Amino acid sequence: MDRPQSPPPRTPALSLKTNYLILYNFVSAILWTAVLGRVVLLVPMVGYWNAYGGVGNFAKWTQTLAVLEVGHALFGIVRAPLLTTLMQVSSRLLLVWGIVAQFPYTTTTSPFYSSMLLAWSITEVIRYSYFAFHLSVGRVPQVLAWLRYNTFFVLYPLGIASECALVWKSIEPAERVGLGWAYALRGVLFIYVPGE
């Protein structure tokens, strides 16, 4: 007599938290890919001085989405340190809302806005794709892992130098708004690199 066969073992369903994080990382990777594509297409076509007009608003809101990461750390959804996450997100929000949105002049007189977005978007496409793969399939393609841990050596200095240059270029226009804002920006520059 044949024994009834048991069904094959089922893989456990992913938790709501894991599904949310997969979606968040996937959407973020797509958004940063769009920022990267816009920068790569716009700079050769219209020049770095016009890139802000074609990508600035989209990049600002894409970066603003990272505020969710502070909540992820705060509520224990991820194991990232809250203070580090808060500092990283805050510094970028300062750039997109406090500098570039307030003083768009800083984006038209130098390539620093475009180089900052280039560094940010490549980094974020790699980082969010890495997490999306890791969470969804449990492993990451070797090339993506290599990029995650090696592009840092080029992209981090490029990003920091571009960010500092934009802060520096905003001090003069900030003085017209009020000396307090200009002094605050000088203070930001003083702690920026050690803080990063």
C-alpha cells in the first residue's frame, strides 16, 4: 500500500516588515536610478549649469524620502544606529532644502551640484539594490557586493567635496539673507568632514 506523500516543505512567508523593507529599497533604487539617468543625460546635453532645472526637484523629493530611514532606525525596523542615520539624512536634507533650494545660484556656477548628485545616485542605486536583493532572495550578486564595498573609495570623497563646495558657495548669498544663516553655514563646514 502506498503511503500518502507529504507536500514539499514550504518556504516561510516573508514578514510584513521584510516585505515593507523590500518595497522601500526597491522603490528607492528605482528613484535614484532615475536621478542618475537624468544627471547622466542632462549634463552632456545642457551642461552642468542647467542640470538643476531638469533634476533638482525630483532629486530633492527622492532624498526627502530618506526621512523614513530615521523612523526605521528609531522604531527598530532596521538595526542602523539612530544618531548616525539622523546625521546622514540631516546633512543631505540641509543640502537639498537649505542650500540648493534656497540658493539655486550655487548649482549654475560650478559642476558641484551635478557631481554631488552623481556620487549620491550611484551610491544609492548600489546600496538600495543590495538591500533589496539581500532581503528578497537572501543573497546578493557578487558584482553588487563588490560595488557596495569598493565604490565608496571614489564616490565618498567626490560626494563630500561636492557637498562642502556647495555649502561654501552658499555662504555669500546667505549673508544677504542674514548673518546668522551665513555663520551657521560656516559652522556646518567646520564640523562637516569630521561629522561625516
